[in-house]
Amino acid sequence: MNKKMKKTRLIILVVSLVVVICIGVLGAFYFNYHIVYNGNAVVCAEEAKLCPDGTAVGRNATNKCEFDKCKDLEYCDTNKSCNVGNCYLFDDNSRTYCYSGNPCNKCSGGNCDLLKTNPVQIVCGR
């Protein structure tokens, strides 16, 4: 075997080794990514998003830690009561809707007046 042939074999061996290492690293990354997002090993930040109706939703591990969708507002009036929460009229909506929790939390600084109307009207900033 001459010197040129040995050098060519060495180059082929080194290039092959680099290709195998690259495939291994990329394969490990791909495998790890799919275990984290397609398996049950996902851990999301413990955060909550406050929904317009006063309820809260958390992050969903099966949806890449995105927040769950808030449910649609449940509208109410003197003839239709709420399944959850109480019926209020807020400044942000022309219709009354059900709200869970302290309705003053929707106001800046948590300050509001509850007008004794039916349904109760919330006036922020007083």
C-alpha cells in the first residue's frame, strides 16, 4: 500500500467518524425532544391565567405548556342565574355575566363599588 492510499483511507475514516458522531448527536436531540413533549415527563411552570369570568386556568403539559383555553362567558340576567359564581354588570361588557370570586379584582387596584341593583353593577375606581 502506498503513502497516497493510506492518506486517502485515513481521510475516509475521519470523515466517516465525524458523520457517525453528528448523526448520534442529532438522533439523541430528536429522541430527547420527543420524550419531553410526547411522553409524560413534561413539567410546566406553576402559573395561572385569570380568565374574564374570574376563574383561572393553568398550563397544559400535553400542549407544550400553553395555557388551557378559558371557557366562554356565561351570560345571566334576572331570569337566568349562574351555574358558578354570581351575576354582575361590569364596565367592560354591555351584558351581565357570571363571575367567580371577588368582582373588585377586575378593577385596577381592586377598588370598586357594588351598586345594589339586580344584577349587581360593578363600578371601578371608587
